Amino acid sequence: MIYPASLEKLINYYKKLPGIGEKNAERLALSTLNFKEEDIEGFSKSLKDVKEKIRKCSICGHLSEEEICPICADEARDHNIICVIEDYKSVFSFEKVGNFHGVYHVLNGLISPADNIGPDNINLASLVKRVEKLENPELILALKSTVEGETTTLYIKKIFENKNVMISRLSYGIPMGAEIDYLDIITLDKALEDRKKISE
């Protein structure tokens, strides 16, 4: 053991974060030693608060501290336009763009038979219920261009066949296989603006 036990333990916790290897974990842990007492307390409380307070919105599945997230609760938004996305990270990406005034539906996964993930394993049933209550709804499918994304897209299209639901997808200006949450704001904004209706 190179570091004191308590510091070693902190390093190991930092290594649990995505993209943080040994060197970065050591750097973060050593930097933490320079925190003021109130910063340490605030940091610790923030971690605990996130774990205790964050839940999934009962309507769209996005992260929220309330039963209904601020986006779903916003009456100024167009609730007839639903952007369907894989996970909550994509919501933050679209909101940073700032030009989308509809609402979202977070699937929390994609259909992947190879991984034993079927339609019942993702947040699809609640999407169907939402759409059934709307008049002339539009679904914007903002899913990544992978086998899983295409499979999910085709499945959603089949669900809403002959149900007066317009289904569009983001422009193919998005690179194949790209993760939505890693796209720059300009690319994402253009893809949203140039969305295409999925042909019958």
C-alpha cells in the first residue's frame, strides 16, 4: 500500500466513476485533501442528496426531485410533440440546445435480443398510454443509429401504425453510432430542425 488507508479508499471510490483511471483517481483524491472543511461537508451532502432525492418522473422517466419533472409540468411546452430518447443524458443535451419546446420520453434502454432486452424491459408501455391521450401527436425518435436503435425505431413505428401518429426521426447528419449526449450543440440543433418523417 502506497497511500494511507483512508486515502487509498477514497482513490478506489473515485475509480468507480466512468472514465476515471488510476492516475486521475489519485489526482482527484489528493486534490480533495485541499478542500476546506465546509467544502467537504457540502460535497458529502451533495452525494447523499442525489442518492436520496433523485427519482424518475412518473410521466416521462427523466430524472427529477419531484414526482413529475419540470419539463412535463411546464404547460408552455407542446405536449403533443414527444422526443423519444434512450436515456436521461440525452434530455440534458437537447435542453442545452434550447430550441426544442416539446416534451421527452426516456426509454431507459433499447431493444436488444442479443442481450435479452425486449420491449417489456424498456419504458415503452407508458409511452403508448401517453400517446393514446393526445390529439395528432408527433413522436421524434432520437435514438442512436445502431442495430439496437434501429430495432427499437421499427418496433415503435409498428406499435403506432394506423393510429394517426406522426413519427419522425433526427436528420442523418448525426454520425452513425454516435451517442446523442456527446454531440455538439450545433449538430444536435440541425439534426432536430431537419428531422424526417419515417416513411410508411
